[in-house]
Amino acid sequence: MWLVIGRAALSFFTTDRKNFFYNMLYLPTEPAYRVYRKFLPCCHTVALVLTLLVLRYLVVKLW
């Protein structure tokens, strides 16, 4: 979850794949993004972060 939040925050500044920090966050989070894009292809990174936060809240609330 923190990797996705970091990628969302960094995407406001750069999306250059040659950037070391962006690439470091891009590689581990891209599989999750691919799955997410199949269901909601029009959504942005912020939507993914909000979805993860809501899911985490629901899991913590149910336990």
C-alpha cells in the first residue's frame, strides 16, 4: 500500500521511467496497476490509492 501511495505522490512531479526513484516504485506496483486497469481503465493513480485505503479500512473494521 505504501508503494502505491509513494508512486501516486511521485507521479505529481515526474513520470519519467529513467528517474531512479520513479522506476523503483514503478516496478513493484505495476502488476497491481495492470489488474486495477482491467476493471477501471479510466481511473487515475489517486483512485487506486483511495480504493486501497477504503479496502484497508473495511478489513480493519471487520476484524
